[in-house]
Amino acid sequence: MRRIEILAFDNAQLLDIAGPLQVFTSANEAAFEAGREKPYEAIAVAMGGRTKTSSGLALVTTPLGDAGGPIDTLIVAGGWGVNKACEDVILLEWIRRRSASARRTASVCSGAFLLAEAGLLDGRRAATHWNRCDEFTRRFPKVKLEPDPIFVRDGSIWSSAGVTAGIDLSLALVEADLGRKLALAVARELVVFLKRPGGQAQFSSALRLQQNDERFDRLHGWITDNLRADLSLPALAEQANMSARSFSRHYLKATGRTPARAVEEIRIEAARRLLEEGLTVHQARMRCGFSSEETMRRNFMRKFGTTPQAFRDHFA
């Protein structure tokens, strides 16, 4: 049985703790149904026996002094209280010692700040919540922060982006331990829409486009649902009930992109998702409305630095 300890602290993000805990609990249930031994013992640990999260909900936790013995995985939560936790020299020393005895160490969201403060991320690749990337880079210049991925693995150290990305990271840990079939069973049990690989961006293209102006939100949804349709400038302008000239001008001002570039981003993200699910390059191209496989290949190279086939071979 693998012992998983999830480190909490006052004003930690509740989902950073509860999300991974539920993944490992559901993995135990899925293993039992498959006739396998219970694989995990997952507990929340903290300085005291009671920890209040940033949502106001208090958790009963195992005190750090009682968290001895063999450990398989240490997971450090994030949240608004992480800056104060970074000032706690006793907590930082506990993280160093516990990580040294663990097979692997992980952080969720801004929990990466604690790992970095403890010196565990120096010279390593890491991820954290998108909203704290600039601060993280200033405070920890020795860490190779990657601002876009959902989660990153560098050797025995894993780190994830914000909040729900902790579920993605935990599913990846389960897959590494128990195989893809069981990890997918856990994802289905949790009604996760898609088991996302770590390299996927924290923001979808449609969500990025929605950040600046809500006037075109409905249009973006329509584009996503009609990737094989005519998505030329006149067609999009008609869908937005505007003249082509007016639409082009207002869209660029609202999103910072031309309509053609936005369509390209949405198509390439959809194609990437389909390739991750195992579709062939030809199938993905047809579903996403690319005029040719060469067009899709050029867009993939520009966006991901690799070909669609190589991407599929690696992630599918």
C-alpha cells in the first residue's frame, strides 16, 4: 500500500486537498471492483490536528509529528495562506525531510511556492497557477517555471497549475502506478470531462478569447461547434450580424486577434484534443475543417513545435 500525505496549512485551497484525496480514494474503490488490493492510504497532514481552509471549512488533519514511517508520495497544497506558510521554518524543514524519504513529491497550484522555498525546485522545471507566475519567477529565479502546462514532471518532482489541475496531476500519478485503464475508470467515476495530459494549456483558446470582451462569446461557441463549416470572414460577420468590415475591426479590437487567427487557434486546439484521444491525423483534420494535412501540419509546428503525427504518437 502506498502512503500519500497531502500537506495542508491555514487558508489552504480546499480543492487542492480534497481533489487529490478523492482521486486516490476513488482509485481504491476502482481497484477493489477490479479484484485488486487497495493501493493507497491517503491522508491530510498539517501542523495541528485542525486546519481551516480559505473557504472557511475546517479539516481534521493528522499532525505532522504523527506522520512518520514510510511514505510513497508527498503532495503540497496551495492557497491564499501559502505566503505565510513559506515563512514557517519548521514547516519548510519538515517538507525537506519528508520529501527526501518519499518516492516522489508534488505540488498543487501555489503549493509550488513551498517546494521552491524549501529548495526542492532549484534547477527543475515546474508549474503553478497562471495568476502567480510573474511573482513566482521573481522570487525563485533558479526554477525553470513553465507558465502554460496543466502539470509538469521533472524526475521525482511533479507540480501542477491551479485548483482542478490537482485532479489531473493525481490522475496522472494513478496512471503511473496502476495503469491507464484504472485511471480512466477513476476519471469516469469523478465525471471528469476529459482526462487531460500535462502538456495541455491551462486556458483553452475559446476561454482566452472570452477574457477581453463578451460580445463575441456566442460566436466562439458557434465556431467550436461548426469547425467544418465555412468560417471565412464574410460567414463569421454574417453570424455576428455585422458587416464584414465592421466585424473585422471590432473583433480585432476586442480580442487582439484577426478572425482568421482566432479560427486557426480554435481549430488547432480541437485537433490536438482529438489526437490525444487517439484519432488519426486524417480524422482530426477532417473533423476540424483544415483544408489540407499540410495546413494542419504547419499550424501544429507553429503552435507546438512538432508535427501532428509526432504529437499523436507521444500523447495518444
